[in-house]
Amino acid sequence: MAQIDALALSRELIRRPSVTPEDAGALDVLQQALEGLGFKCWRLPFEQKGTPTIDNLYARFGDLGPNFCFAGHTDVVPVGDRAAWTVDPFEAVVDQGWLIGRGAADMKAAIACFAAAAEQFLGARGDKFRGSISFLITGDEEGPAINGTVKALQWMAEQKQKIDACLVGEPTATQKVGDMAKIGRRGSVTGRLSVMGAQGHIAYPHLADNPIRRLVPALDALQRRKLDDGTRDFQPSNLEVTTVDVGNRATNVIPAKANATFNIRYNSLHTGAALESWMRQVCAEHAGAHEIEFEHGAEPFLTARGALSEAIVAAVKGAAGIEPELSTTGGTSDARFIKSYCPVIELGMVGQTMHKVDEKVRVDDLGLLTDIYRRVLENWFE
């Protein structure tokens, strides 16, 4: 059985500039490591008209149940201003105890720790291990998330590749590895509103129709409503206006149209359909002639406390000596798709630098996270 060093594997993954939708060989690196451990691997390229083709990887060790799945993504966001980085973002530099590079926190180091933990667990268990360990790794988490985890899960269901529990390696820690795990996420719905008017000279307003006069009250009504006070597991829902755009460069012209975009992050007290209905009603009341469309990113979900959360909490206590906060804060992840198939919880690196210049993780945290993941496997299968 191959020996996997989490730092070495992390660096090999970071050195593949897998900015969505490019893979750049990242999945090849991981597949080679997993095949060295005896995993059977399937490469799963998916495509859909109007979207880039995405390569994905499913790997499994064992044929029996239960099947514990590690899930994550090898794609990363763009580096931004490369000149602002103190190192080459894809060189995977180790400096003063830090591993620096795009994807270090989100989430190539966690994937390397997955593999190292699996190697340690399988090496210790040998033929006493009854069950399966699998990896579901996508290249489309940072992108539109169309040809990635969703379609891989559908393929797995068709192939009767059932998973019984899943740990996603998103960077959930706030200050130190293990201080927070995500047991759910809020839902997300985006509204795009266009209020129609009639262009004209500002000195002759009676000959025009200013759509801004109706856009502003509509946005005000949307923002004034207090959606809720939150729940035991979720923070309060919030609506935020993210852009207002008239596209009018002239100071003496009443514009013909005014646009705005807004997003609601909502908890389990709401559904996307109910919120859409309310927003349509508000716009009908205040916006006059308008067009509006909605994009539903995710519904809220919560993984009930049970065997998976107990395995993770005990693993963090044993390895890090702390008890993780079980939280639902933050944005969305591919856990929103996995939750329809099995219990899913997220636990990974410290996320303070994800998507930033000089994204980095502590080298020592690689050993700690590997230890946590190995203990999760031990606790789960016991």
C-alpha cells in the first residue's frame, strides 16, 4: 500500500492550476494516489449545452456497506491580481510554517488529508475492516455546479453506489482546525428586477415616466420586512440588495428602465417558493410595469444530530482537544446536493484566507486534520 504524505500531496494538487472549469491534471494526481491504496476509480466527465464539460472522480475501496464518503472539489477560484501575491499562487510554497497557494484552504489540503487518513485507517485495519470508503471529488464546485456533484450523485444512484454518510472538506474552521463543523446551510434565492418607464427630458417629466421612482419603494418594501428571528440551528434570514443599475450617463435624461438584484439567505422557517411569492407580491404592489426573474440556488437543510455528528465531535475532541461548534453559518456548498442522499457534515481547514491573495494553511494543520479524519473513520465504523 502506498504511503501518502499530506503535505506532499497538497503541494502536488496546488501545482495543478485547476481554475474552474479547467482540471489541469489535479484529478489525475488524486486518482494515482488513491489507486495506490487499492481504490477503484471512475472518471465521470459530464456536459450540458451552454456549459463547459467538467471532469469528476468517484473512487471506492471495498464492496460492502456501510459506505463512508469523503467529498470535495479540486477546482479553485481565479488568483485575482497575481502581482499582489508574495509567491507564485501555483508553486505551493512552504514558508515559515505555512503552505501558500491557491486552493490550499479551499480545499486541496483537505483532500490530501482525506487520502492520508484513508491510508492510515486501511493500513491499521487490514482485513478487520468491514465496509467501504469512497471519494466524490468534483471540478465544478466554484463554478455553476451543473456538471459536477449533482450529476455524479445521479450516476452513483444509477450504478447502485449507495453512500451512508458523507464528510465534505470545506474550510469550516474559524480560528483553529476543529473549532467548527457545518451541519447545515441556509437557502439562497436571487431576484432580478427590471422596472419599466419611458425615457424623456428631465425638464418635461410629464412627458416621461421615471422608473426609479417605483424601483426605490419596491426595494424599500423588500428590505423593511423582518423575515424572522432565526432558530436554534439557524441565524436570522436576511435580504440584501446587491446591485442597482440604471445605466444612465446623462444628467438631463429620465431613463427608460431601472434594474436591481437582491438575494435572500434564508433558514428553515421559509421555502424558496414562498419567498418568491412574497417578493412577486411586493413588486406588483410597488414597481408598476416590471419584469422579474428568480434563481433558486439552494433550499436550507439541517443534518440531524446522530451517528455522524457524534463521530466527528469525538474525533475532534480526541485529536484537537476541543469540541466543535455545530453551525449552519456561511454560504452554500455541494453539501446541499449530498443531503438528499445521506447525512452530510462539513469539516475542514481554517477558512480565513480562502479566495484571498496568499491563500494559505498551517503545515501543522495538515497532520491535525489527517488525524481528525482518521478518527472519524474509526468512530463511524465502530
